[in-house]
Amino acid sequence: PDLSGYEKFGLGNVKYNISRIHVTAVEFPSASISLIPGTGIKLVIGNASLTIDMNWNIRTWMFKDSGRSTVYISKVFVTAMFSTSLDNTGHTSISLTSCRTTSGDIDIKLNGKS
């Protein structure tokens, strides 16, 4: 979905809109799934990265600008724990019980009219 809103900075508000958000690349160079007896499933993703392209525009009382942006997020680490159980019909049910995510670097390239 598109993102829009405003932020208050110093002398006025900055109105923004981010649209046409598109994930163009995802890399998982290191990923593992482990079964943890009596607990469930552990998923570990290491050193992942993703690239996102989007349109943006901003407007203040003084100027406005718009353009295209590419965001590259790298050194992403995710650890997630899932519990498993059987529901009352005998089917397996999986629930997320914990999740921890960190990212190391974010590189943002803005291409605009100004």
C-alpha cells in the first residue's frame, strides 16, 4: 500500500506520499530451519538483503519535489520461533511465538526534479 502523511519540522509541516512500492530483489545467502523438540520450529536467516523501488513526493510551504527512489537494505538478520500443535480437527497448526530482526545498512538513492 501507499504511504502518506506529514511530519512537523522546524518552521512547518512536510507532507509526503510514497507510492508504487515494489520489492525488486531479495537475497537469503544463509538460511536454516531447525526442529526444536517440545517447542516447534526455529528459522534463522543471516545476512539477507532486499531492494525496493518507489515513487515519492514531498511538499512544504516553501517548495515541492517528486521523483523515484531505490532503497537497498543489507545485513538483515532474522530469528523466528514457531510453535506447532494439532487443532481440534487433527490438522497441524503453526503460530509465530517470537521474532527478532536487525538490519545493518540502509542505502537510499533519491532521484528528483530538484
